Amino acid sequence: MNRVSASFVLPVALDLRKRSPIYQQLYDWFRSGITEGKLKPGQRVPSSRALALELNVSRIPVLSAYEQLHAEGYLETFKGAGTCVARTIPDDSLKAIENPAVERAPKGSSRRISHGAVSLSRSPAQSWLNNLGAFRVSLPALDHFPVDSWAKLVTRHTKRLTKSTMAYGDAMGYMPFREAIAEYLGTVRAVRCEPEQILVTTGSQQGLQLAAHVLLNPGDKVWMEEPGYPGALQAFMASGTEVVPVPVDEEGMNIGAAVRRGSKARAVYITPSHQYPLGMTMSATRRMLLLSWAERAGAWVIEDDYDSEYRFENRPIASLQGLDANARVIYIGTFSKVMFPALRLGYLVIPKDLVAAFAAARDAADIFSSTLYQAVMTDFIREGRFARHIRRMRMLYMERRSALVRAIREQMGDRLEIVGTEAGMHLVALLPEGVSDVAVARLAAEKGVSAMPLSSCYRRLQARGGLILGYGGVSAHQIQEGVRTLKVVVNSLVK
């Protein structure tokens, strides 16, 4: 028998918005992958149990799809090797592809599977994310990171590794690190918590996914800012929930408008300190209204405090969680923006009565985060290096923000309207009426400039397109050249 290839399979895309059931989508995906050569003869595929767990769906539709693929000769099972793509693909497979009107139903198609499955919809190619220069969103000033200082701390901990730090860690995180985070949040963000309420994650995205998994059931409604953070939308859709867009204005999310619509929600996702992407701060009145509503409705508030350290006009805004007297807020933070994205360390602040549930979900996800980097980050915070780094970056980002605003006004003052320059690492530039922000983003990407389209943050069609321009990781020279490129691209599209 020939050697069986490893089970590396391209991401399976499921879309709950389609009428076709899960087993039909799985069957179609594998069959297309095999006939198009994406899945090679002899390549092992995941077991039905493993695939069901990965997609967070029932095992029944996976078994149904596999059974039909076996029956039609696309899959084979070998003792000791598991299920693999067949060595010889049926001759009629290509004919079936050429005639898409002919559909075959897998065995058991009369059975309707009730599910709250993950919605893994296909997203359009985002070419504007392929560039690490101007104006990549969420990218900090990596060239100004204190590499030598960080490396010394890594070396220090690597040389004194013990069995306890090399073995499995606590799903909630390394306790000294949680203590350092709790102290930092209490001092700087007015967050009220004990170290036992801190859960260490591999970034804010995992925090969002854990919150959705623990707090929500498929079909539950989640209020989300419109426009809002695409990563949060993906996390909530992946949990099978219904995302309800709520408009924002100069005071942040319009809670009153959502309540007047009669749209009930199990949770609200919010970026109150620095709204993503428009940049406004949620007013005190709106904050109290939101917390009052959450208490009456028995709903959860998921506060994403993604870059609150960088505020330029005044001191950082205190957290919403610090105002919560009824333990309704789950607070999410990350070190990706203030340190570097590859560190993959974030955290949740969880109400005490939810700690056990979140710990179990974290353990099921990937057990725990790297103890080594948690220990290094603990020293980085406690020795004052973290605070010094934030102060330096705040000054640097203020300079880069000013340089970008100045370049836009000098070169494109009549073409772009600037929004949201008081905080963070990005601003929004609104385009002239009728100019597609996606078209601008794609043309700019071809010229080496990243300009994220504002429309990617909307679920509904907004009246005016815009660009989200990150300035954190951009030098003064790159800012000038980047704006010059945007000017050429926008002028080419203005009618």
C-alpha cells in the first residue's frame, strides 16, 4: 500500500444563510475540492468527530456527507490510516462538475438536521491587508519596540525554566501575570476586578470567541455598533447568533434607538472608549443608559477596550466596566496594539459567577497560553518597562497622527474628510460622494498602500465610502508617499 498523505485540509466554508443543509454543503465542498485537485489522491481527511468539533456542528451531517462521498468513490478508508481521498477518482466526476444543474442528495437527505452551527462564510479577498507599510490598520510601531530590553527578559526566563513553567499551565493563565494585569487595569483603566477574574487569552479575538461561546446560544440576538469591528462580527456569526446593527452618532451607540425598535438582545458588543472605526467616545449618559438597560434586560455587555492607552487630547477614558455595579460587563483587552501582534496575549475580565464557565471553555479551546511569555510580560509590566513604552508610543503616535492629518489636508484637502483623530492608531477619511472605497482600496493595494475600506465595517450599505488609515506603524516618509499614492488613485476614480 502506498504511503498516505497527512490530513491537511483547506478551511471548510459553511454558510447558514444558504438553504442547503450542512451535509449538502460539506458534500459539495469536499467533492469540489477533490475534482478540482485541491485535495490530492491519498490525502487523509479529518475524522468525522474531529471535523464536527472543529466546525462546532453535530457529527450527524458530517457522517452523512462522508457516507455519500464513500458511496460515490471519492473517499476510501484504510486500516490504520483513516479516511483518505480515493486514489482513483470516478470518471463521471468531471462531467458532474460541468453540469451543475444535476445535484445528488447524500444518503439520509430526508432527515432535516437542527443545528446552531458555525457560520463560516466565504469572505472576499482583502488585498489591503497584505501590506505592512502605509496605512496598515492595527499595526504598532514595530521599529520602535524595545527589542533589546524584551530579549533580556526572555533570556532571563529561558535560563531558569523550571518543570512547573514548562508543564501544562492554568487555563485561566499564569497567576503572577493575572495579578499584574489586575493591578494595571485598576490603576490605569479604573477596572474593578480581582486577579481571579482575569482570564489570559491568545488575543482579543479569542476573547470574543470565548464570550460568544459561553454567553450566547445559536439564534440569540447581539447588538453591535454600525459601523463596527469586523472581527467581532465574525466571532458572533461563527457562534450562530443574529447580529443586529445599531447606528452610532457623536455620542456612540444609540441605545435609545435600539430599545425603541423593540429589538431584544442577549448581549451588546461595544467599543465605548474609542469607537471602532469612527473614533468617538461613548458619552456618560449613553454609558449609564446601556448599563441600566442591560440590568433590566438580563443582557451582557461585551466591552472591547482595544487601544484605550493612546488618547491624545486628554487622559484615557475610564472603562465602562468600572461603572458596572451589577456584574453585567465582560471586559476584553489585548497587548497586540501596545506590544506587538505576534505576542498573542490578551485577557478577559469576567464576573465572578462566570469564571468557572469561561475557564472550562478556555481549557476546551487550547488549554492555556504560553507560560514563558506570560512570565516575561509580567516582569515587563512590574519593572516599569511597559509604562515607559506606552508613554513613548503615545508621543510617537501623536506625531504620526499629526503628520498624516497634515499630509491629507495639504495634498487632498478637497477630496477627503477626516474623522476620528483624538485617539488610537488610525483615523477615517471619507471619500467624495460616489467613489467606491473598495475600488480605492484595491487599486491602492496594487501600488503597495493599505487602505481599509470603511464599508467593510458595515452590514448595510452606507451612504458614503471611506478609508480606515492606520498610522501606528508608518514613518513620516511612508505617510507622505502613501498619501501621494492615494491622491493618484482617488483622482482616477472621481468622475
